[in-house]
Amino acid sequence: MALVWIIDIVVILVKILGGRIRVNPVLRFGLWLAVLAGAAAGVLLLGILLVLLQRGLTGQDLLPLLPL
């Protein structure tokens, strides 16, 4: 049931972002900023994980900057 609610919310957000539902332009702008920030955070996380994978596969210390 929770999955149905999540899908409903995503559909509503896509309609708002696409302009099919009329809302305050400030809300639409804020939603676009949130989507872009989430995408940027995802790309950053993917980059960090790829660097850690490379270091792990080459036998280097994974986190050399952390004082342990």
C-alpha cells in the first residue's frame, strides 16, 4: 500500500514539474531545484563509490585521509 502512495506522489510531482497542474511558480521552481540537487547528489555519490571501488580493487588504502 505504501508503494501505491509513493507512486501517486511521484505522478503528482511529475505533473507539477511538467506544467499540467497549475501551481505557484515559486513552488515549481523550488521543486525543480530539489530535483536538480538530488540528481547532483546522486552523481556525486556515484563518483565517490567509483573511486572507492577503484582503490579497493588496486589494493590501496580506502580512506587514507581519515585519522584512525
